[in-house]
Amino acid sequence: MRVYWEIFLVFFRIGAFTFGGGYAMLPLIQNAVVDKKKWLGDKEFIDMLALAQSMPGPIALNTAVFVGNKRKGIKGSIFSSLGIILPSFITILLLVIAFTQFRDNSGVEAVFKGIRPAVVALIFAPLLRMGKNADITLGTLWVPITVALIVGLLHVSPIHIILAAIVLGLLYQQVIKKLINK
């Protein structure tokens, strides 16, 4: 049982003292499980990281699951998962408790009104970066705008948009490109 608590505490410390999301946790996870604990080798950690990135879900949690499983099987995965998740869960729970006690406070309300525009900007900044990486230009800007309007105004599921994009992409590849090349 001591080994399971050791796994839990390693990941709990990482979850509790890392800010900036899952990618910020990766160097700490590597330092703990490769350099200090020697649970994995460098190459094995890199391979595990590639697998964790390819799976759906938060990368830090996926990495914790793989490390816990490698160390002690399913029980190891459970302890490592709880260790990485609990600090965030406890923090959010405490914030919710505090917020419910102060939500009618005019000062708290003013703070949230001030935060809203900043949150929009923080969401918009990565969107711009992703747009550049996706080669969106002024000529193709109509596509994401149209999709946003369809999802937002017509309440079409994003899944339907993705499926339609796949079909249209295949049609473009198979039909339109062949017509252009003739």
C-alpha cells in the first residue's frame, strides 16, 4: 500500500504546485518519474508522452495514468489519477464555496464584470495563433466566420459541422481537384 501512496503523493504535489495547465506539468512529471524516482527511462517517458498526446483528455492526466499503470497496474493508474486531479478539484470546490457566500457582494460582482473582457481576450489570442497555423488568410476567413455563425445562431451541433467538413474536403479532393487539373 505504501507504493500506491507514494505514486499518489508524487502526482498530488505536481498537481498542487503547478500553474499553467497540463503542458506546464510535463517537465515536473519527467523530473519526478524519470530523474528522481527512476520509474521510467528517458526514452520510455518520451514514448509515453507521445501516446498521452494522441489520446483524448488532458495530457497531464493521461501521462499520470500511463505512469501509474506502468508502475503498479490499474491501481497505480487510479492513485496517480487521483493525485493529479484532486488539487484542482479541491481548489475549484473552495472557490465555489467562497463564491456562493460572496456572489451578492457588489465588489465581487464588479470584479467579475472587469474579468469578462479579459477572458474573451484570453480566448481570442490562441484563436488567432491557431488561425495563422491553419493557414487562414483574408480569402479563407469566411469559413470560420460562417461556421461560428451557423453554430451560434442556428444552433447546429459542432459534430455536424465537422462531419460536413470531412465530406466537403473529400469531395474537393476527389471531384473539384480533378476537374481543375484536366
